[in-house]
Amino acid sequence: MTFHAEYALVDGRVQGDVLLDVAGGRFTAITAGVPGASVTRLPGLVLPGFANPHSHAFHRALRGRTHGERGSFWTWRDLMYSVAARLDPDSYFALARAVYGEMALAGITCVGEFHYLHHGPDGTPYADPNAMGHALLAAAAEAGIRITLLDTLYLTSSVDGAPLEGTQRRFGDGDFDGWAGRVEKLEAGPHARIGAALHSIRAVPAKYLGALAGRSPLHLHLSEQRAENERCLAVHGCTPTELLRRHGVLGPATTAVHATHLTDVDIRLLGETGTGVCFCPTTERDLADGIGPARRLADAGSPLSLGSDSHAVIDPFEEARGLELNERLATERRGHFTAAELLGAATNHAALGWDDAGTIGVGNRADLVAVALDSVRTAGVNPGQAVFAATAADITHVVADGRLIVADGRHTGFDVPAALRAAIA
């Protein structure tokens, strides 16, 4: 196929009238300054496809339902466990398909699913021990996006090793070998990759951390709340980041999610090892977790990415702006990240193991997002600064691996709002 972009971000700058040739799902030629081509037109500003490295698909059912009596983290968690207790492979497929469809409408062409909802309600494995994981893989395929299934090791409920109870029993595999043996049986299609995750230092005993080192990609929740740090100091005599470094878990293949409450030493360790950090600003503010040191981590050497986590919002523009605006609130100063840096974080597919995506260039995967420049939000903006004005509602067309999956603001495969209503009901 050939696409014509009114404007497109190519080679780090916005160029006009760009012709994009695609074959086999990849860009084969890119030519700027070709007006009026009679091919598939992509109006407005065309950007690379967005990446969402941190998703819990089933949390989408909680949106707009957790704020009764003002809400707290604990009331939110109780409702989250209630949803987790009710899902089975069929209902999880339906919900995830709808959620990934919503992501497609928001311009996301690849998702990292932090998957720990493994077994039946009482912890008994399904006949296919990966039935829930395979449901997620199938859901992404139907939504037309790629997925890195970050199958999550989750064995204990506290830093000091308390056993899993209640709904948490669905998350565990007994021990490391049980988890590893199950993960080996996962079957991924061409649109998918299998990664690994350790839920947190609360959920994985220290004796297993070294066995996870070297897995790629490897993701983990890190220092999301102060209580996690306090318990780690009490049990291990160090911060969670220091514990991970001690066991060789940090490195370029690893992405730490949230990284909110860090010491100066933590920031240095993450940066000098090239460990990535995924911020989820809309979830972090929804749960009142705090503001992480994004600029300091980037300056220390940590590549940044952006996730929608609990899906309080699915909007890469909102996450990108949140990265900058949080810094402004914390420091009372503007101008921490450029528009290019924010878009770079929003298109960081490498965090999910897809190094051939995230930029519009010959040989790369043909992922494209067209953003309207004539809406009430974007009319009159400088296209190069649209990240500070646009929202997911301004996305009109999305191409993933050369296939048009969103046209004129609608998913080409199914009615996403109807699918969400039915799945959540």
C-alpha cells in the first residue's frame, strides 16, 4: 500500500506532503514534498504508532466505579480483586479485545500486558494452564495490534513472604519452577512476543530474583508506594532498587514501572545500568501514588516510556503531557521535556522488545497515527507541538504493520464502545 500524509514526523522533524510506501508490513520508501497523491490519504499530522508498555487489561472495568465516598487505594484494590475473581478465559478475551480496541483508537499499535491473572478462582490451573494468556494474545490479534505478553511471577503477598490469599491465589504458580514451566508452554503468533515480569519485591522472594536476570524483556513494579520501600528496608536492609541490583536484575532489558519513591542512589543505579523506566501518569495520579523523578532518571541514563496501567484513561497524549506537567507541579518550573522527548517516550516500542518500530523510517514496521489538526483542540496549533494540545479523540486513522485498523475515528474490525459495554456488563 501507499499512504499520503499531509504532515508527517520523519527524521525528527515535521515534513509536508509525505508519500509512504509499504510492503510486507514495513516501510519501503519515504518521499517528502509529493503533493496530491491519489492514494490512501492520512489527514493532519502523522506520527509513529504509540507503544503502551504497561497494561492491566482487566482494570479497565473499574473506570468510573472506584470513587465512591471519595475513594482510597484500598477501596480501589477491593474492587480490583472483585473483578479479578469473576473473570474466566472467555470473559477475559471479550474484555481484553474491547480494551485493545480502545487502545487502537488511541493510536496504540503495541501493548505490553503485565499478566498475572493466570489460574481459576481458587488457584487451580485450567486444562490449558495458559488459557488466560492465550485469551490475551487472541484479543490483541483481533484488535489488530501487537502484544508483548509479560507473564508475571507472583508468589507471595508481602516482602516478608506471607502466602497468597483469596483472589491472589489465581496469580501464583507455587514456586519459580512452576511459573517457568508454564511460561515455556505459551504459544505466541507473529503479532506477539513472550516476555517476563516480576510483580514486585513484595510478590517475589529474593532467592528467585537472580533466576529472572537476563530475561528479555523483563518488567517489574518498583517503589510504587512508600510502604514497599519501608518493608524492604526492614527485611533486606536496602531499598528495592538496591535489592534488584544486588541480584543482577537491572539492565537495558529491564523496565521498572512507576519508580515513584526513589533515593539518589536508586536513581544513579537505574541510570548507570541503562534500566528503562515506564511512567503511568494518569494512573499514578488516580491512585494518589505520587510524582516520580522522570527528568532526573532520563538525565541519569534511563530510557523513558509511558503506559496506561489501570486504564483510568487510555490516551498517549495525556500520558506524555502528564510527564511534563507533573514535573512542573513538583518543581514550579516549566520546560523539562521537549515535544520530541515526550513523543519518544510515547513511541518506545523497544521497551517491549520491538526494536524495529517507533519511528517512520525505511525498513521499520509500518505503524502510523493520523492526528486531526482541525478539531477544537488542535485548530491553529504548531504541528510540531501538537503533543501539548491533542487528545486521543483527535486520532482519525491508525495503521499497524501496514494494515489500516482505524479509519475516520472508527475501528475497522468491530464496534469498540459496544464491545466495552457488553464486556464490562
